[in-house]
Amino acid sequence: MQLVGITPNVNTYNCLIKGYCDVHRVEDAMELISEMPFKGCSPDKVSYYTVMGFLCKEKRIEQVRELMEKMVKDSNLLPDQVTYNNLIHMLSKQGHGEEAIGFLREAEERGLRVDKVGYSAIVHSFCEAGNIARAKELVNEMFSKGCIPDVVTYTTVVNGVLSHREDRSS
């Protein structure tokens, strides 16, 4: 692109960042984020979320936190409700419920509200791990915070209880 005079934009860089992450070259992706401003293109939240998603899969939580700090410091992008919901979903999907709870608590401390979809993702993670008691605690917490569980939340818990019973009867 540069040889023919086309300047890459943030979407171009985000494709490269995703490509690096897809082939497990996350350090190259982070380096690209660092270089973007010097090439006249600031990273956006998608740039950061892409790398954070890869780090979540590998349970590299400290690096996720470092990248969030870099997002604020270098790009002046504040972690918002979308940031925390993304992290909660990515961690929950990978079976890292306790880590997801950590980000849920952090979001709440910052005055951000996690919705029933975020809570349900964590409930699902606990049910998948056979931690039904923790899932039920979280459902009760939802009620206490005025975040009413829906059919997805309840179905997740029921399925978790049923599959956990089947495991014990085998």
C-alpha cells in the first residue's frame, strides 16, 4: 500500500493486529499498536479489544490490565461499559469466571453497570465448570442489584444443575 502511495488507516491496522493475534503473534500486534501513532494513525478501541481478546483466551490477565492502562495513557481511550462487557464475555467464554468477576467488580467500582447479559455469561462459565453454588450466588446478586435475570440466565442454571447431576449419577 505504501509503495503505491496509499496510507493505511485504523481499519487496515486492525486487520493486521487481528492477523497477528490469529497466528499467536500477540507481541507483534502490541508493537503495531505502539507504532501506529508514529505513522499518523491512532489505535482505536477495536485495536486494543482485539489484543485483549487474545490475552483473555490465554488467561494473561496482568497483560490485559497493562494494555488497558496503555489504552488510557497512550491513546486517551477510557475503559467504558463496552470495554468491561467485552472483557467479561471473553473471559467467561474461555471458562475464566473468577477473572470475569474481577472485571465486573472493577466496572461497578467505576460506576459502570454490567447488564444481565454480562452476568449471565459469568453464570454460564460457573455452570460449565460445575460450580453451581457460585452461579446461584451470582443470580441472587443480580436480583439484589436490580438486574433481573432472564430466561437465558435461568436456562443456563437449570442446564448446569441437570448436567452436574448426570455427572454424579454416572
